Amino acid sequence: MVRIFRYLFSILFITLIIFTFKRKNYKHKPLKMILCIIFCLIIIIMPFENLFLKFNTPETAFKYTTNNCDIVKVVKGDQTALVIYRERSSTYATVFTKSGAKWKAPFWPDKQSFFRLENGATVCATKEPNSDSFYIMITTSKDIKLVNDNQNSDFEIFLEDDYWIDYVAYVKNYEGDYIINIDGKEYKIEI
């Protein structure tokens, strides 16, 4: 609903600028028109209302920000929640922050790091804003029996199919080296 207002605001702004530029003889008219168009595109692309809107749960904040995506799992940290979701057979994740008792949708993209390990496993680390904590997702083959780390994080399975198992954990206030143990083999991860 708020997206509609964002689009209508942009259209109204463009219309107002066109009429203003038609009536008056402005110096540097093309440059000012280009700047106005860029401003409108930023309004359309960047969800500025996310700076102000708050939601009761991370799930409702997620539903506001996306269209037709299925939530797979929500992992809550101290002041954030990682929402893992599926879109067209791919898995994605985004962080929602807590503001008082309410949840806020992200304004800027999350800081995520992706790694491929020697054993073929993939790792995605998503930093919690303004914190030393992060969420880690690991995709391993179905043959793997043990996944843990040197921070004693609680790894949970969030997705499983015939070939792969996906794990997720919240790593709170890590310091020093971060090491993942997959079936007895250790991997140092640079976050």
C-alpha cells in the first residue's frame, strides 16, 4: 500500500517539475531536469518509508518488503532477526532490526560474505548492523553429519533435499578467529 504512495509521489513530482520547467525559462534546464529524474528514480528504487515504518513481527516486515516469497525460517538474534526465504527455487536471507518492541525493514542491503570451502560446502555470513554478531548459513552435502564452530553456536537445519542440507546459526559477539568444523575438518572464515 505504501509502495503505491511512493510511486504516486514520484509521478506527481515529475509532473510538477515538467510544468514548472515549461512555464519558466531556467538557466541550465537540461541539467536540472536530469537531476530531478535521478531524484525520482531514487525515490522509486530506495524504500525510504522503511526509515519510518515499524512492524509487530519480522514476518510482517518481510511480507511488506517482498512479493510472493515463501519464508523458510526466522532466526532471532538479540536485536535482529534473519529471515530466510525462497524465491523461484533459490534461497535468500535478509536481516530485520528491532526498534523498541517493533521491527524495521532494511533500508540498505545487508553486508553479506560468501565462501566456497574445499569440501564443496558454501557459506554465507550476514553481519548484524552495528554489532560484532552475525548469522551464518552453510550448505553441505547430505553426507555431512556434524557442523559446529568455535563459538558454540546452535546450528539448526532449515532446508534439506536429496543432495544438500542447509544449516543456520546466530553467532553472538565473536572475537578473534572464526572457525567452522564440518565433520572434523576445520575451516577458518574471515568475516
